[in-house]
Amino acid sequence: MSQQNPFTTGPAEPFPGFPGITAGLTDAEASRIAGRGLWAPDGTVEPGAVRLGQTLANALLTGTPGDPDRTAGNADTAPTALLPAGLATVVEEVRGLALPAYHRIEGASDDVRLSALSLRQRGPGPHPLVVLPAGWTPFGWSLFLWTYLVLARKGYHVLAYTPRGLGTPGLPSTSSGLVDVAGPHDWADGSAVVDFAVDHFAPSVIGFMGESYGSGISQLVAAHDDRVAVVVALSTWGNLATALYDHGTRHVAAVKALLALTGGPVETKFDEDNQSVLADFLADRNLPDVVDWGRRRAPESYLDLTNDNGTPTFFSNTWHESLFAVNQLLETFEGLDVPKRLNLWIGDHAAPEGPGLIGPPGETDPPLAEAYAWLDHHLKGAPNGVAAWPEASAQVMFTYTTEPVPDPATGEPTGERRILAPARREAHERWSGFTRSTEVFGLTGDGAGGADGRLLPTGGATPGPGGTGWRRTFLAGVDTEATAMDAIMRTGRAEWTGNPKTYDTRKIDRRHAVAWTTDPLTPLRPGDTAGRRIRGVPRLRLTVRSTVSSASLYAHLFDVAEDGTARIVSHEPLNAYGLAPDRDTTVTWRLQAAAYDIAAGHRLMLAVDSKDPLYGDATVTWTQTVVGSPDSTPSFLELPLG
């Protein structure tokens, strides 16, 4: 039964507390936890982030400013006793500014209760409100307690909630019901949360802010509820259908990773319809139905509503995003006819924003500072320069300055590096402004005996002499060293911290892959220092045959140094069907967008193989895939240049 909490307005529940939080944290531990970000090396949620968030929640929601346990005489038993001094001071400051409460909000269905935390400003209002649907983890709203404290200190009412069905049973941050995967029930729940907020907070204006799953829900609620005045969507998607299935290829590892993070088995977390869709996806069947399911959950499908509402929308994403690859978001961004901002960063899902969401001093780091500035401008009218921001900003991959990290005990190098100066950022009034021109490379067939073919600049729109009339064969179904990443979220997090993966292109087994390389690149413009400045979406055309009816073509672009080591620029898989050994099929597809400077003297390599642990492939092991370039449809790589 809900009761009236004496320290807030509106119905509130007694807060049961997060169990097992008995050990205190030091400032150094809290800083290390925030620095590690959201993800552990195995793709689960970082345990330290869970501990920090739950410790903050217990400190914030247990006791009240007048309780004896919060006096100096009982400092050892006060709720903030397990926090380092700096964080304890912030919690007490926020409690002085805002009234904390724990809620079980009635969702759009009578049997669903959404776990929620609120911070209601004490001072005279009205005040703006920020609603934060939690991301897709077993811990719900408890991960981002630091974010709620930051927003409360900035003068916002805060209402964070866990979407239906998510969470580990028994935790106070777990919501009841079944996961709808950002479906219509989630949109309706979001509007129910807005109803609750209007009734109990009387906010002056309402914004939504979310990370990952919460960011998609934020966009979808705003599209269907014009009371939402602004959206901040971090590590987000625009089209869930193409994020999970594009170019005939299922992004299987992404879905498996997500299914492991709901807080329970599929049978207890999803209704029968959603279970059926997920099973079809994993089994590679009924994919048109899966695509329709994804489109219903795609903010891109409701751009007309968002544009009619005029909702200012802020996107943040990464170049090597493994859950919601960047191209699908770019298409959604281009379709928005509202005040909008796109930030693209080095790394993978939640790597740029995660540390700042978890703990201090993240609110001063650009990924979060700019998100908060967007809210301040559109919810409070702050004259902070946001109105003059160009629409798109992007880090150029791996342009940071780093130094080796020594072992603290021995002083010997650890093999890790740390960032001394951040990567360079570029901005344009439009996303399209990043691409100033394109360069077409013809692919040659002179890779006999396992040698690489060549990428030859054509100086025009089609390959020149030597670029047609050849065929090259490889044995399909065996993975090679040409992989997109070692593991979802792990490789990209290393990129974000200054440690991009190094590939040895000599180890790519040419029996199971074909490759083409340029000559050492020289600058195209006088005075330039880069061999090529890639800005935008590369495009590849190949002609293929196979000894069976399907084949996978997984394309990777590498920046290859003089010693044969490389870093990945972009990649994209394609599965081709309806093939035959005596008939050519021409396929053209776009690789993922990139901003990357290839140093003068380095070479660009295109490597194509047929298998990657990220994807569901269409190969039959040890069959032959033949790639060619007929005169009528020559194969080429089109490179976007800045």
C-alpha cells in the first residue's frame, strides 16, 4: 500500500534498501570505479558500478535530515557512512536541496508497477523535470545515482524509473511486468510516468534523458506524448530493425548480450509474442516478421510525430558501436526536422558516457557536459551557446596523445596506455558536411598465390584499366584475424581509453579471405599531413559466385602501418543469397561511417572474409566463394573524404 512520505509530495513507498552493502568506499575506489565505466571485461555490468550506485541509493533514500542517525554523534551509523567524504557531502547537499522518495508507479497496465526514485526540489517552483528511463541492465535505475544528484544540484526535479520487466527479482530497483523491448507498452508506461510527475511535481516543463535502452524509450515516448519538451539520447538507436538485421545479416552477438542482461531467463522476462520473435531471430527464420517488429520499436518510424512536436533531440553515439551501429542512427538524424545535435565519439556502446553517468567528475567531461547543456538550454532557457552549436560533431579516431602506463610496483610498462590529450573533434553545420568529396578505388585481381590485390585510385567514377575481368577465390566458413572486434563493448572501451586494438595483417589467412591494398598513401592537398582523411560512409561493390546458394562477405577497412600492423577503420557484413557457381551476382553495400586520418606512408587495406563472431553468417564451411569484377559491373571501393 502506498503511503504519504513526509519528506516528499505524492505517493511513496518505504524504501527497503539494497542488500549486502556493508563495506565502505574510499574516494580513490569511487574514482577508479567511475573510470572503468559500465562494462566488465566479460560484457556484464561492472560490479563496482553496481556497488557505487546502490551505496549512493541507500545513503540518499535511508533516513531523513532530522534523524539521529544523520547527526555527528552517530556518524559511524549514518546512511552516508559507507561513502567517501566527497560523495557523502554531495548526498547531504542534495538532500538539502531536494526531497528524495522511492515509488512503485502504476504503469499503463494495472498489474505493472514501475520502480522509481524521485528528487523533488524544495525551493519555490515551478521547476523543470528530467525523467530518466533506466538502461537495459539487471539493476534498473540504481546504476546512475550520480547523474540524478548532478541534475538535482542543477535545479531539476528528477524522476528515474526502471522500464517494465527489467531487473533482478528481489532488488528494489526491479519493475514488475514483462519486457516489451521499447514497444507500445513502454511508450504508454512513459506517458503514465509523465502523468504521475504532472500530478505530484507540477513541473514547469519536462525532458527525457536516457542511456541505451532508456534512450530509445525516451525518443519513443516523446514522439507519442507532446508533453515531452526535449530528449537526450545517449548510445541510442534510430531504427531497431536495421540495428539488429541489415544487409541480410543478423547481429546475433548483440541480441545474445542483451538477453543476458535482463535479470532473468527469457521465459520469465518476455511474453509469448516477444519470445517468439526473439526465437525466430536467433533461429534465422521468419525474418520479415522480425523486421516489422523492430520497425514498430524504431524512433525513425515516427519521425513525422517527432517533427510535428518539434522536440529538440540530442544524440550521442560511437564509431565502433557494437549494439546499435552508427549508420542506422545517421539516417534517423538526417530525417529529424527539429533542433538537433549529433555527437560521435571513439569507442563502443556507453564507453564515452558511462564514467560520467556513474560518478564524479563526469559532469565536466564533454560527453555528459554537452548533454546537460542541451537540457539547460531547452528546459531552462540557459544562454549557454547551445543555440549556436553546429548540428554534428565528431572525434577523429585515435588522434589522442597517449603515454605508457607503468606498473605501480615495478615501474615496468604494462602494455596499456593512458590519454594525455583527447582526440581531435571536428564540427559541421550538417552531418553531410563531413564528406567533401569521394575517391574511387578499383580492385585488381593480381593476388595470385595468396598475394593481395591492389586498390588503385581511378581518378573518376569507375575503375580504370586492370580493374575488370578477374576472379579470386577463397574457402568460406573459417574466421580469420580480420574481425570487427575481440568482444562486444570490450574492444571499444579500450579504444575510448587510448588502447585501440592492433591487428597483424600478415596473420589474415588468405586461404579464407581476400585482400587488396593501396600503395603507400600521400597527401592529396598541398600542406596536408595525412595520406587520406576519411569522413563519412564508405561504399563497396563486389560481384560474387559460390559453389552453394549463399555466401557471407564481411568487409573490413584497415589502416596499415609500414610494419604490417593495423588499426580498423570500418567494417560491415553482408549475406548474399540465391547464388550459383556459374552465375554472377553483384552486391553493393555501405560500410559503417568513420572519421579517420590515415597517416602519410600508410596503406589502406580492404579485407573480405566470411565469418565473424558478431554475426549470423550464411556460409557453408569449406565451400568456395568467388569474388570478381566483370566489365559490365566492375568492383570498387568508394571512399568518402573530408
